[in-house]
Amino acid sequence: MRKLFVGEARCRALPARYYLLEEEASDPGSYGVQIELKGEEASVRDLGPSRQRVLELAEALARGAVTPVGLRDVVDDWLLE
């Protein structure tokens, strides 16, 4: 799995880092997202085969300064769109 940096946001003065996860072994590719904040991390893998769509989600997470705790809820809402 490759982890590609997407962006950073401040969450209570701490830097949160956002990543696009790319599964290398799957065909077609499968993508996910990860958030890291002060030793905490959360990720959701296998969100779909569209790199662009999952990248847009990761960018939206950064714009919204979503924390690892809130990742699952935001992804669940995104999947319902």
C-alpha cells in the first residue's frame, strides 16, 4: 500500500495530516483515506476504484479539519451520496 500526502490542517493548534491510500496489489486499484493527528490515526480502506473521487474526499477532509475520531462518520455520509 502506498500512502500519498494530500494536505494538512490545524485542529486545536495541532497539525492533522491527510493521506490518500493506494492499494498496489488490487486490479483495478482500490483507494482509501487516512488521518494522523498527534499520535492518533484512523484510516478507511477500499472506498472504491476511482482515484479522483477518493482524492476529492481526502481534500474535503483536510478543508473541514476532520479529526481521526470523526473520520468514520464523515466517510459513512460520503458513501451515502
